[in-house]
Amino acid sequence: MSPEQYRCARSQVGALMDEVPPGAHIALLMRFPALTIAGLVGHAALRSTEPGAGFWDGFWTAIGRARDKGFEQVVDQLLGDMLGQFGLRDVEGLRETSVLPLLDLHAGLDRETVVGLVAAVEQHVAAGHEPSGTALLDRVTEPGFAHRRAELPDAYWMLLQHAPAIAVNILSRITDLLVATVAHPEEWALEAITPTTADLPPAVLTAVIARLEEKPFLDGDAAQRLCTVGFPRLRCHAADGEIQVLIPGGEIDALWRLWNGEAPEQVSVPAGESAAAPIGVAVRESVLVDLDSGIRRVVPIFHPSDPIVVFGADGRALSRFESLPATELTVLVPRDVDLVAGSRAKVVVTDRRPAPWDGWEMRTVDLAGHRDLRTKRDGKMGRTRRVLPVETPLYALPEPLSGVTTRGGERVYGERPLVDLPAHEGVDAKEWRVRVRRAGQRDWLVDYPWAAADYVTSADPFDGLDEPLIGRYEIAAGDGYGLDLRLTVVLAEGLEAVHDPAVRLPQADGLTTSTTELAVSTDLEVSETELAFGPDDIARVATAGAGEVEVELSIRPPHAQIRFEHPGRPAVWRTELPQIAIEDAASARLTARIPGAVDVSFALLDADGDIVREWDAESHSGTEFAIGTRAVADAAKRMVRGSLVALIDDEHGESDEAEVATVVRTATAVEPNAVDHTGDELTAAWLLLDERPVAEIVLPDDEAGQAEPAAETAAGAAAESSTADQDDARGADEDGAAEDDADEEDAVEQLLVADPTASLLALGDSPVAPSRIPALMIRSGLAERVFEIPADYGRAHPNPYIGCTLATAVIVDPSAPGRDDVQSYLSTRGGDDLLRLIASGRMGDPRTGVFDANVLAVGAMGRDQVDALFERFRIVPGPLVDLDMRTAATIEAFHLREEWMADPVSQVAPRYVNKMLRDVRRASPQLYDLIVARNEALDGVDTITHPWMLLSMQSMAFAAIGRLQAYGRLKQPVLDARGRALWAKLADYCPAMVAADLLIANAVVVRADALDRSRNAE
């Protein structure tokens, strides 16, 4: 209703009071319930434009009558029943003491609230976040960041709580309108906007227009870019179930650094095109940084307390605030999650299949008959996702064209989608409204009412538009502001793509050649009907058009890719064959991603093509199959040259093979590259240190069990050069070469510790595997340095370990900006125990999540049994220092206990740790207590028979000494090159444990240092 209609209804209520006997309030309400509701709700809506006294004082003044408390009491008693009589929402909790909150709910958003929403959207978009209403809601409701709720007005939160579908739709429409006025200012001129084109209630639209007339949205030079730039999004690839981040291209070529839970990788995105990067491990968010502009994008994936990703029919990941259709949907969840609903009916799972993430699975669920969907894991409930009523329109999408997208990466359909209008079971007449317009344009091309029937009607939303349809269209189907379902699709009606072969496989000079035929069954015109792809061609561009509309299409036949993870080298997906060096002692890993493959094994072929040895894939994730290359190199010891091939079984039951690597004696060296930014001085230094072989620690016979290890680090090599008497038999040339190597190592060492903070950031940005970071920090000496707050610190580093290390220094600085966000970050990425350590120097129960009698009890079990027993701790990544992650780190170390005991370091570590304990006790009682607690957890355990059970205590002791030494809190340096070598070796075996203990020790020491500085300043 318009403000004039509200005023009219209010006045009529006052006039009708003269037509009933005095005090006959119930009779008035029973005779004119609709008018009374309209008048009261209208007054609630008008209060923002008619400032005055309280609700009732203003009401009586407006109708020109003396205040009648009897009428007010009757309204308090009967309003709920009156609303129910007309199918309107009654919320008892809002009228316990007064009906005013309930009336405000039905009045909708007043002008002040709408202006507040515009300001919130403006702040959100200006900060570089995705310009959509659901993205704003996802950000301000992220668990652990409660302070962000203040960005939205209180009245909006009430509407969201009690009428979530309406609230989400209104915020989304407001955001879309604001962005459109900047992105397409001529099309969306303020004077041309109407409630129909904006899809907003008149009162809300009036408030938005008034605000924009006072001040344009995002007034400034960056406004156009902020409102038109593409944002990465999460999607599920329908063909093979792969989870991807789709990165849209911009006006110029871009190089992105991408964090997807593994080593950061570089993704090149040509201008106007897009790139898809797979996510192979469970990770709570994907972070991208443009290496040229510094622009940062974050794609939320899931929250550890609510581990679920829901995908729509188009493969797009759905926001928690998007209502789910009451039909079949695909969800990605850990396999130990139960899916529950508020109703008593069980959520039906119609299909299960392994997911690309370890311990997760893809489920197809049928939501018909449910009102909501929640996860239940380990007895804890996840957040609620609303399910639309059964009587709701549903979109029926055709299969997208294989290997054909827009240049921005959107799927293209060769057929029109349909909208299924549900059967209406009531006796009253119901009408659905289906509309279509070109995306970004103001006017609707189709605006057609469909009468509901007692059966499902499959409607063509484009009814009346001639074929062929070409371009991007927005479809809306619903019955009002509360139920308005949107779909955006790209159509090239009548187009079909046929690829030969169906999947391109690797070969020596690139990919197998292929052709793609573009067939057309309508009057659609295409620039080329047959496209040929050579070995180096990945994609080609073709144009499809009809009339004055043309769309550029990216034709990319499905093809295999290879990823070679080797210490010191960037790991990227590529089509070129990598080299596996027979003489390379480093542990590397090769992964082949082959669309349509259901099983892949690997075979080593000699120069004549004969099979030398075969292996099953060591791991399998979706269509990705991996093998460690150490076994390949060992099997090829007597060969000069050979090849590694993948033996492929596809989904159609057919077999094939493809070369995935060449095997050579010595691989071509990979130099740091300025183009992919591995040529940066610090990054190159980290890659050199990562690639450098670690010297084995050999115990002399006369010191077995008590000797300390020889130096193995860059710093240690220089400090312990006195042991060179063992090399007396070597020639002078070898001595000279060794000195040169030592000089080079010294230079690397000095560079990596010259600016500890910059070096730490470079390590986090480098293509070094996250599991290698703790050992490299220790070997370089960086673990014994103080990290300052970066001068440009504004956002946490994408690697949560690096981010928490720096955020610990930020949170103890009272003058640091954005402390609310920093505290929330530490809580959600580091854990509550990490915050507790920073605040008090102590954690909840330091005896949990470490080696104890429970771990020893599973020592006789096989690895698979142990993994199954402790699976829930590792498959959902949570805060780094919380109990689950510390337990997972302990089990990771448990699996390597035999390798650890076979290493000479294990014989020396206990003696070295015992020497350090007295120094820890003097310097930090809190850290000493943490070490003692881990020793107490071993009560009843025979550590003589099982010395590996001391690993948790040893890791904590090394971390304590390292961080105490960094801050100069020891009387004299305790950790020398030999100790550093022991600690680094421990980190090689137990990276997650060492990383968590470094964070724990750092928190305690940073807190103590901050307290000392505070006392000294007084």
C-alpha cells in the first residue's frame, strides 16, 4: 500500500468509531478487521514520516480523537487472531508486552531503516566485497564476527528473523538497484525507475530514490569498477563432481595468486576470459590476490561448525540465505554428517558418491516436504537453511553445452529453460507471475500471468519471444515480494557442440589434436562451424549472434592436466609433460586430472615402450589421481630415459593410456621466474632453501645415543664448519666447492632473517607447500626472530598460520586498528585456546590433543583402523590450535613414529630437550607448565619402550626455547645450530604439531613481552 492509502485507512478507522456505541471496540474490530489492520499497520509505517509522540499518542492525534485505552487493550488481545484470519504472520513473542513490535514488523522497513541499508551496502561494496545482498549477509553473519552485525539496522534484523524470505529479497533488490544505477546509469536513471522495474515496495523504493537524490551511490572514481568487476565464485563441475573456483577475467590480462588449502598457485586469466581452479582439499575459504593491482577476493566455502556446501541446479554454490527449492539438490558434506530438518520426516538421500575432498561425499537429497535443512555432526547442529514451500515454482534447466562457456566462464545453454508452476490445492484462485528481461536492462520483455491449476504446469518463460534467443537473460517467477525466484542464464538457442575426441589427453608435444563442430538448428549465426585445436591450443573464441545481438563464446574441449609438486618449484596445473629425475632424491608428487576417468593406474615404460613396473594411484580425488615419484625414480635406476603413463578407465567402460611425465637421469633446472613472481628475491630464496637436500645426521659409533647431530641448516653449516676434519680425504676442488656452497647458504640465511616480517609474508606467498613452512622457518632461523606488525597491515594473510602469527602481535597493541576483526580472526582461525593464551598465558586443558595413553592404545591397530577412529578430527579443518586440529596433528605424527625412530635424530632429541627445560622454567613458568602438562599426559606410559610418545613434549619444548630466544628472554642463547637441526627434523616429520606449538609458544611470549613493555611505560 502507498502512504496515501495508509492515511486513508487510518482516517476511516477513526470515522467508524462514531458508528458504533462507545466502548464497543470488539464489535468494531469484528466488523472491520481488514480495515483496522490496515489502519494500524499504516500508522506504524507512517511514523517515520510523521514524527511525533509515541505510537498511540500519534495515532489518536492523527484521527482527531481523545485517547481510548480500552481500544488499545482490545487490540492487544485480538491482533494475533485478526492477523491469522487473513493468513498474516503472528509472532507471539513480539506481542507479549505490546503489539507495537508486531505492527512494526508488518509495516515493513521505514525510511530511516532503508537509508541505513543503503549505507551498509555502500560500505560493503566500497570495501571491495561482492555487490550482492546475500554476500553482505554472509559476511556480517560469519560466526565469530558478531561485531559486524552493527552494520545493518536493528529493524532489518527483526524483519530477517521473522520474515527471512522477504528480508533477503528486499536487501537483494536494493543492492541490485544501487549497483545498476552505477553500472548502467543511462538505463537506470532515477526518474525512469518504477516499483515494477526495481521489484521493490513503493515505500522502500521511494526511500531509496530519495537517498540517491541526496547523494549518488559510491560517488567517486572507483565506483564504476566496483560495480562492474567480476567476482570469483564457487561451483561444482557437473561432469566429474570437481569443486572449482571460477575466476572471471577483466579488461586486461591478470595474474592471480590463489590459496585453495594447498600450496599457493599462480593462475593466469587473459583479458575478457576466465579460468577455473580446482579445490582438491577441504578448506573453509578460497583467497585470491591480483599480483599486479593487489586486489583481494575471498570466496567463503563452509564454516567448521556448519560443514556443508549446497549447489543449485546450475552448479553454483548457494548462499545460506538463499531459500532452497523443495526438490532434489546436490550437497557436499563430510561423510559423518547427518542431514536433518525441523519436521519429523527424514531427509531422503537418493544418491551418494565420493567427493574430491578426503572424508567428504556428494549427496543428492530430496527436500520435498521439509521446511528447513541443517547439519548434525558430533551431536552439534549447524545453521538453518530455509526450504521453499512445495507450492513454489521450480526452474528446469537443460544440460549446458559441453566445453562451451561465455568468455567470463558462465555456462551456455542451447535450449530454453522451463519453469514448473506447482499444482494449487486450495479452492481460491491463485496466479503466478513470470517475467523475463535482458540482464542489466530495466524493462521486462515478458510479463505474463499464469493461472495456477490443480496440476504442475511447465511454462516457457520466454513465451511470445521468437527464436533464436541469444544473450544473457534474467527470469523472475513468483507471487510477490515474499516469493520471487530469480534465475540468470546465457542462451544460444539451437547451438550444439560436438568434440572429437571427447577428452584430449597429454602427449609429448602438448595435447592431442582435436576438432569441435558447432551445429545450429535455428537461425543462429556462428562465426565458425568447425574449430581445430593443435597441441598448444587450449581454447578458441567463436561468435554466435542473431539480429543485433552477438555473444563471444569460449570453446574449450575437455582436456587432461598435470600437476607436479616438487620442493622448490611452483606447482601449477599444466598440459606440458614434467620431468621426473632418476637422480633426484627429493620427494615429489604427480597428479593427473582426467575428465571422465573413473580409475587410473600408472606404469613406467622404458625407451622401447616396454612396461618396467606398474602402480595403483596412491590417492584418488574426483577425477584426480596421484602418485609419489620417489617410487618411479627408484624403479628407473638402471634406465637412461623412459616415460610414465597413465592407464585410464573411463565412465563408458573404455580404456586408454596417456603419457604424463618423461623420466630422465637429471631434470632441467627450474629457475625462478619474474613473470610468475617466484623471481622475487625473498621468494626465490625460500624456493632455494626448500629445494636444498637436507643432510642426513649420522651418529659416530663412540657417541651413539648421546652425540649431537651435525649442522644441517644454512646457519648451522657456517657455525659448525669445524667438523670438516671428516673431509680430510677430499680433494682441494671439493673443498673449494663446499666453501662456495657454504657461502651461498650463508647469503640465503642472511637474506631470510634480515627483515623477519617481510620474510614470513614472502614464505606464506611462495609456492611452498604449507606442510613445509614450519621446517623452513626453523632451518632459516626465522622461528627465532621477532615479527613486527606490517606497516600496511589491514587484512590477515590468506595462510591462517602466517595470519595468526602476525595477528598475535597486532592484538596486544592497544593502538592497532581493527582490533575487533583481529580478535575474531584469531578466534576463528587460531581458536579460543589461542585467544586464552594471549589473554592469560594459559589454555583450557593442555593435556588434550597430545600423545597420551589413548594414543598408545591404538598402536597395535592398522593405519586404516586408526584413520577411521580419528577421522572426524581431521576431515573438517578448524582453528589451528583447537582440540580437533591438535588431535589430528598428533595422529599424523603417530603414523610416522617408525620412521622417526629409525632416524638418528630420535636418539639425540630427548637429551637435548632435557638440557633446555631448566632454561624454559626460569624464563617462562607458563610455557614450562605447558611442557609439564604434556609429560603428565604420559602417566602410566612406558616411554623407554615407546620413546616416540615424547614427541608432543619435545615439540613444545623446542617451540618454547625458539620463541623465548627470539625475544631475548633467556639469560643466554640456548638453541644452537645443532638444536635447530633437531627441531627442523622434527618439523619434517610432524609439521602440523610443530606449527601449532609454535603458535602456542608465540602467544605466551608475545603476551609476556607486551606486559613488560606496558609496565616499563608506566
